[in-house]
Amino acid sequence: MSRILIAPSRYVQGEGAISEIGVNAARLGTKALFTAGKRAMSVCGQAIESSLAEKGVSCRKELFNGECSTNEINRLVEIAQKEGCDVVIASGGGKVIDTGKAVAHYMKIPVVVIPTIAATDAPCSALSVVYTDDGVFERYLVLPKNPDCVLVDTGIVAKAPAEYLVSGMGDALATYWEADTCFKSCKPNVLTGGCPPFRSAHSLARLCYETLLEYGVQAKLAVEKNMVTPAVEAIVEANTLLSGLGFESGGLAGAHSVHNGFTVLEASHHKLHGQKVAFGTLTQLIMEGRSSDEIEEVLDFCISVGLPVCLDDLGIHNPTPEEIRKVAEATTAPGETIHATWFEVTASKVEAAIWTADALAKDYRKGL
């Protein structure tokens, strides 16, 4: 069976990189649909418009409605078609980025991604996670190609609340463990059209994990002061590029499925994607029977940077058995990536792993 490694056409990262958007967009089109969340629009909207104008690229600005849903995707497609746009620029967090990628896909035009936070690995991927208008996971939209350009201004990222960078670490934390599961099982990777992962994808995922352990705390402290340091550059690279390449070419497994499962509980909706993925990683490790040393290393990291390790941390207090069973059933729905494991996964196994992860984390904290 053949293998494949997929990646964005161009990745740009550095302090002040926002000034280069015009150069990169002009390679792709002459009229942009520029969509962004409220914060992104206020933080970098003017800089983007000015840089585009310098290179002769006009744009239609449209505020993102807040959810990567079918309705929002269709709304933006209609606007872009009416305006005659030939390139999409999406700026902000993971949901607006996923929406921008989907809009470009349906219009068959290029897309430029400008994350203003390093909270997920969405920017580099050929994947959009689609939710209902109410924020419940609905489906994965696997796209035929990766973004044409990903541009990350670390100066802008460092000015965002540190919680977003930490959430990105939670998303990136899953990269190695999910890729390792796929590497061991040799099951087809849905994100690469059924191909198993390359060794290089496994190695990139491992580098992502090692970077988190080495620079995570240091980067968090720097961003709390709105500073850009080499550690911040390393973590932004890990959260965005390494995690993006690692998960997409290495594969997803249990951690992200557990995240999707928790979206059925409204109590978890106020938590960021990576925060739920971090707990999902612990759940996956327990379900797979990973060693105590490996689990404790992940626990230590999560606690050191402030990622959730138990249900209370996710805002899920005293859940009923019925609620956790509902999460487990959603986690193991047909087509979910948790089935990439080397053994059969059932809702009962996930349910047991969730309760055990919660109890283990609480007990571990007592010993610190």
C-alpha cells in the first residue's frame, strides 16, 4: 500500500509576519473574501487590508458568526460568489479558519489562513470540523488539498490570552499519542485517503511532543507577559505546524474522538478545543493500557501548564453515569477516529477509561 505526506503549500511564521500577507495573497488572487472573528478583525484587520492594497488585492470584509456550521459556510459562499472573490482569507481561531477552508473548497479557489491564536492545529490541515449552529460536533469535512498559505505572526499570537496558547498545547499533546496508535495499528488513515502513516510523520509527531515538554512552561510564562521569545516561537511551531503535519499525515485516534464525545454535554461547551483534547489524551492512554511512566509524564505536563486532567477541570461536576455513557457512545460512533486502535473499541471501554482518568488525575494531584 502506498503512503502519503500532506502539508500546506507555504508556511510563514515570525514576529511582524502580518505585513507579508499582501505578497502571499497576490500570488493567488486579486479579490479576497476576508472573514474573521471580532478580535481578529480588530487586532489585524487594518494591517491585512493595508498589505493587500499595497499589492493591488481588493477585499470584501465579512465578520464570522462564531460557529463552523453548514449554515455559516453557505452564507459566506453566497457572499463570495456575489462579490466575485477569487481567494479566501480567514483569520482568527480554529472555527473561522475551518470555515474559510470549507468556503474556498466549495468555490474551488485558494485560501490563505492567518491564525491569531495558536490554540489548535487547524491552520495547516486539509480538514474542516463542522458543528451544528449550537456547537455540537456534526462531521469531518475532508478537503482535497491543504491551505495555499498559512501565515502566523507570533507578535499577534503573544498578545492573545495565554489560555489560547495552552489550549493549543493540549491539542498538540494528542498528536504524538494518536499518531503512535495509528503507526502501531497500521490501519488506514482517513485523513490521507486510506494510507498508513510514513515514519517521517511519526517522527514529526514525536518532535511535537518533545517540543511541548521542553518549552511549554517557558512559552506560557512569556505569553502571559505578551512577549515573543525563542520558546514562544518553538511552541507556536509545535501547536501549528508540527501538530498539523503530525496529526494529518500521522492520523487521529482516541483523543479527538473523546473530545467529540464531550460536545454532547452542554457543560463542556465553554471549554476550548485543546482543553477537551488534553483530557481525551489521558483517556486514550488509559484505554490503551499505556505505562504509568507515560501517563504520569502527560499528567505532569498538563498540570505544569494548566491543562485539564479531570472532569471538574472541564466544568463537568458530578456527572451521572448516564451522561458519561452518552459521551462514550458518541465517542465510539461509526466513523470516529477512535477505531484506529489496534483492538476493538466499545463504548464500555471508553466509559471505563473516562472514569479511571478522572480518578487517577485526582489521586495524582493529592500526591504532588
